Amino acid sequence: MTVLRVRGFGLPDGEPIDLYADGDRWTTDPVPGAELVAEGWILPGLVDAHTHPGAEKPGQPLDDGVLKEDLRAHLDSGVTLIRSPGLAGDPPDWFGQAEESPRAVHAGPWIAQHGQFMEGWGRRPAPADLPDVAAAQAARTGWAKVVIDWKPGDDVMPVELLREAVRRVHAAGGRLAVHSQHGAGGAVAVEAGVDSVEHGMGLDPALLPRMAEQGIALTPTLSVITAALAQITADPERAGKSWYVPGAAAHARLTAAAVEAGVTVLAGTDTRPHGGIALEIRALVAAGVSPHEAIAAASWTARAYLGLPGLVDGAPADAVVFDADPRADLSQLDKPRAVIIRGRRRR
């Protein structure tokens, strides 16, 4: 197998770097005969921390063919690591490991309360069983995902129940993500001490310092929320009646405030088409997040949060290489010079 070599300026610090893929690990020790595949500005791979590949429409079962297409789209965009906080079914064994798949962590099917979430998707255990179900999922895959609020007027999951789920998941060695799109749900999530809040629309900004202190991450899925907001506000009558508008209209400000408060913010796209992580990075920048922090949310910060190091000796041999510094020119994100995963060149 040919040893690949990349060199240039490594992010986040921008210092000169020269790396060799020793199998699936980077080394700075020169390897005779290595093939120099790319020079430029090097990221340790992009990350989509909130994506649901494998089903074309809500409620449909997981489809292997669709899953493969979705994962290829992620790879082509430079994404070498995904987190799926909720899938339409249990994925095949090759998910996250095959050549055509980014590395992946996942939470299995969503866990929701009865009468809530999308029909055909997820599990709805009895409240007394929910902590056990979440813990068992986390023991299998490292993560569980709980939908703690849904439509206006639906019951928010009681904080005592969610706190017990957090306790059981942590005891199993895993982490718990929650879906929240209402202020009451966000308050319950922070009080219960979850590991990540997904979407977080309507979250009280006063809770951000506590989230930073407790290490609770926020995945705002900003681009999809602002796109939906634009569709709703295009119809003034619909906008005036929509519960969605107040939270979505404040979501960009909330996201920028979270970064400012020191919350770990992760970039995630949430919806189809897959491979749109550059849109989420641009949405973060448009919200007032610096390009450095926005790209961090989709690269080195997200990798560290998910347990993978960056461009250092012994790290997984993943990288995406650009001709110029993407922090200075976001258009670079649309045209990676090279994408390398597991020590092999994808493009």
C-alpha cells in the first residue's frame, strides 16, 4: 500500500506541518517513497455532528442504498467524521468503518415520549423504562438520543426522568443527547445535565454560562432552522401564527452568544441533501461567529469532543486539504484539493 504524504499549514494553529499516513495513523517521521498527494492548508477532516443518513423521507425505514449514497456525499464534501444522534434503524456493521463511509458515532433510533416525534421513527418506551432503554443504547454505541419536547403544548419530559436517564447513561460509559426546540425543554436539559442539546431553539441565553461550566455542547443546526424561518416568513399570515418564528428568529444570536460564553458549539446539518457542512459553517459566520470558531465547530473542536485528536502523531489519518486558508476564504470549503480518510485518498 502506498504511503500518502501531505504538507502545508495545519489548522488550527496554521504552523507548517508534514505528515505521512502510516496505515490509519499519521506520523511526522519521514517515510521513504511516500507519495505527496497534496500541499496547502490542512484540516483534520470536517465533521458533521448532527446528521441522519439512510432515509429519504421522515418515517421511512433505513435503506442501505440510500445510506451509502448519503455517506458518499459527506465524504465528497470533506467530512471524515459524522455523529448521527438518531437513525431510522440500527445501521449495518460497516457503518463508520467501510471505505465508502466516514468514521461515525451514532445513538441508534431516537427515544421519545408516547404521542410525540415522527410517526414510524424511534422508540417510545414507558416512562419508567426510558432510562434503561437509553442506558442500553449508550452501552452499545456510546450515545443515546432522547426527544424531550416536540410540538407546542406537548408535555416536556420531567426533569427527574431525564436526570435519571443521564445518570444511567453515564454509568454505562456513554453520553446523552437531547432534541429540544422549546425554551422549557432547554431548561430541563441543562438542569438534568445532558451532554449535548440538539437544535436548542428557544433556549434561554442566561443558561449558556452554566452549559459552558457543565460541558454541555450545543448543536444549533442553524442553517436548516434559518432556511425554514425564511420559508415561513415569506407568508406573513403563516408567520403571524407560527410558534416557530420567535425561537428561530433569535437562534442566530443565541448561537453566537453560546460561542462567546464558551459553550462547545458543534456544526450539524440535520437534513437532506447530505454533504452540506459548508452551508452550516457559513450560517455560523453569518450569525457573527468568527470563521476560525465556525470551522472549529466543524473540524478540530468537534473531533476533540467526539474523542479524536487532530493533526498529531498517532492520530487517525484523516485530512482535508485546501489551496488557501478557508478561514480567510470560505469558498475554499466548496473545493477541497484532497480528502484523505483512514490513510487513503478519497478525492
